[in-house]
Amino acid sequence: MADKEISKAVIARLPRYYRHLGELMEDGVERISSNELSLRMKVTASQIRQDLNNFGGFGQQGYGYNVKYLYTEIAKILGIDRQHNLVIIGAGNLGQAIANYANFEKRGFLIKGMFDINPRLIGLVVRGIEIRSVDDLEQFVKDNDVQIAALTIPKTKAPEIADRLVRAGIKAIWNFAHTDLTVPDDVVVENVHLSESLMRLSYRVCSMQDNSVDEKQRQSAKNS
Ligand SMILES: NC(=O)c1ccc[n+]([C@@H]2O[C@H](COP(=O)([O-])OP(=O)(O)OC[C@H]3O[C@@H](n4cnc5c(N)ncnc54)[C@H](O)[C@@H]3O)[C@@H](O)[C@H]2O)c1
């Protein structure tokens, strides 16, 4: 990987490149130009070239991009060419939904265990993953070389659990609890908030509706 700092915006776009390249590979496409990729992804060709130049380009003049090579290189950049061991804290609706999604494993994220405080859940098995008592969390993290923890617990409980995870040596928190966590610099947090995404959608749908009402009013004023 390049030594220089890669912008968050570029990193945020890489999974989408990866998905499209994966689909191209499934369709048997071996190479693609930045223009073709641009049409497919509805991103400008210059944006694609700029993004991929961050990592040395991977493209060849007059040839375009080798799909498999680019796919493999992006996987390396994203670190999904290796296995990440993961635990889920909070085995309620959301925790179990994540555990039931088998595709994370295809990306190298192996769910090793789930943890909860509810005695009625402890001992149950979800898609082969046992729900354990949160009392066993630290030992399990150490014994199973766990780097990532998904937090699917109420927000009031999240800071305390995050502290425990950090002390146990976790390096990344996938935070679904609706709270901002404070962690040391060597620990990364990725917040996932579906409701924030829904609010952005609400804004877009409302502004579209407002625009169309404005347009109708303009038309009727013109016609009257
Ligand atoms: N970020 C998002 O997009 C999103 C979407 C849905 C829900 N959520 C949030 O995720 C959390 C879980 O939602 P849910 O619908 O699965 O709730 P849920 O009540 O079904 O599950 C929460 C689970 O956490 C367990 N728990 C509570 N305290 C704990 C602790 N200290 N240690 C271990 N386990 C503990 C509970 O026993 C329960 O099983 C909530 O905070 C909710 O607001 C976030």
C-alpha cells in the first residue's frame, strides 16, 4: 500500500469499486476501461482514475484495468484479503441479524462469539455461534485473537463495554449503539447508524417533493 495518507472519501468509495469489480468478474469480464467503469458506476472517469492513482493506478494506457488484479489489490488495501476475528456484544434483534448474515465470512470477517447479559439468551446458538455471558468477554477476546467487536447493546451500556474491550486488546469497534465512543488513538471506531441514513433519505425525498410542488405552482401560475 502507498505510504501517503489516503483520504477518507477515497477509502469510503473503495468497497463500491470492489463490489462492481466482483460482479464484473462473475460476468467473465477480464478488463475494463475507466470510461466503461464510469458508465457502470455513475462516477466520472476522471474520479476513477484519480481514486485508483492513489494506489499506483493499476491501469495501463490503451488497455484499461485488469479486473481481477484490481479486485485483488483493492481487497489488499481494504485488508479483506485476510481473516478478521469478530465478536458481537448484545445478542438481541440486531446482534442476531448480523450473526445470521453469512456473507461477512466471505469478506474475511469471522464471527467467533456473541455475548449478552440476559440469562435466557446465554447458551443459545445462532447459526453455529454460541451466545456467551458477557462476564467471559475479556478471556474470550484474548483466547481467540479477536480484533473487532460489534456493539449492538443499548447506548447507556456501550461506553463501559467499549472500555472493557479496549483493555482486553480489541483494535476496532463496529458501533451500532447510538452514542459517540471515546477510545485511545490506536483503536478505530466505525459508527453505523441506520436512522441517520434514513434521515438523509427523508431530506432527499422531501426536497424532491418540495421541488415538484414548486414546479407545479410555477406551471399553474404560468397557465393562469
Ligand atoms: N445503528 C443502527 O442502525 C441501529 C439499528 C437498530 C438498533 N440499534 C441499536 O442497537 C442496539 C440493539 O438494538 P436491538 O434492537 O438489537 O435491541 P435488543 O433489545 O433486541 O438487544 C439488545 C441486547 O443487548 C443486551 N445487553 C444489554 N446490556 C448488555 C451488556 N452490558 N452486555 C451485553 N449485552 C447487553 C440485551 O440483553 C439485549 O439482548 C440498541 O441500542 C439500538 O438502539 C442501532
